[in-house]
Amino acid sequence: MRLSGIKQQRMVNSRHMKDEKKIPDLPTAEQLHTELKRIQYNQNFAKTLWNTISSLIVIAAAALIVSMIFVPVLRVTGTSMAPTLSNDELILCIKNSNFQNGDIVAFYYNNKILLKRVIGVAGDKIDISEDGIVSRNGEQLQEPYVNELDAGECDIDLPYQVPDNRIFVMGDHRAVSIDSRSSAVGCIAEEYVIGKVFFRLWPWEKIGTV
């Protein structure tokens, strides 16, 4: 009888131990407070992150619209504007119809975008000597942006008077540039001009106004 009682007591103790194992430890108030703060932080972080991403998307879309309509971003291709502009540089243009002599403009030509310098506007008389010296209205131009003068591909009748609503353009690299000196290009109608180049975005070491 005594052994049986001991066994029964052991069985009861064993059941109590099992029951105790089944009951999880309840978190303290401090642990609950810490967990609540963690959940709130994660929610606030996710909300802040989403708001930031949404804002960036809106800003990027607005910047894209502005760049397409008002300030186009263009990539320079070729060397016709060297040394002023080099191949693969990124530049900004500003929409402007008030072109002045010396401005660099971007314009459409045969489904391409070309970059050239304004040499004459409506009414100006342009003359070019055999050695590439350019005169406007009887005055020789001072052109520090040109490394080497060259008549280039010139088959127009000189002196040439620029028609109304058109501009006479030339590339700074006179020997290779195909521009208004060629009858194939001629003067550019102002309606085909995208804008005036005013800022270089790339490369970083040359960033700044043009």
C-alpha cells in the first residue's frame, strides 16, 4: 500500500509538472510596452517610407514633364560644336524664341536634333571668305570659340541675307560642321528650334553654364 501511494504521488507531481509546462509565462507590462512601441515604430516607418517614395515619384514625374516641355535635356553627338561642346555631354536647353547672335541652339533637322551657333538673324547679311573668316553686316566676327577657321562645305551665294523668321547657324568646328553654309541645310526656321543651350549637366568636371 505504501509503494502504491508513492507511485500515485509521483504521478500527481508529474501531471502538475506537465501542466506547469503547458502554461506560458505571461509578458510583463514593460515587455508589452516595448513591443507596442516596436509595432508603432514599424508602422510609422512604413508610412514614412511610402510617403517618401510617393513624393519622389511625383517629383520625378513633374521634373520629366518640365524637362520635356520647358527645359529639354539633350545629349551631344558628334564633334561639330567642338571645342565648346564635346561628344556625349549632357546639356539643358531653355525654350526661347528671342535668339541672339552667338547663342547655341538646338533644332530639328531631318528627324534629328542638331546643335549649332547663331551667326545671323533675320535681315543680317553674312559673308564668308575663302579662308573661313565670317563677316556680318560688313563687320568681321571675333570668334574666340573657334579653334581653326575653315570655309567648310559652303555652296550658297555670298553675301547671304537671312530671310524673315529664320536664323543662320554654324558649328564651332568649321571644317566638319554641315550647317547654314550648305544649301542642303540652309537657314533654320524658328519654329524648328527647340531652345537655347544654357547649361552643361555632364561631365561633372565641366558642369556649369555654357
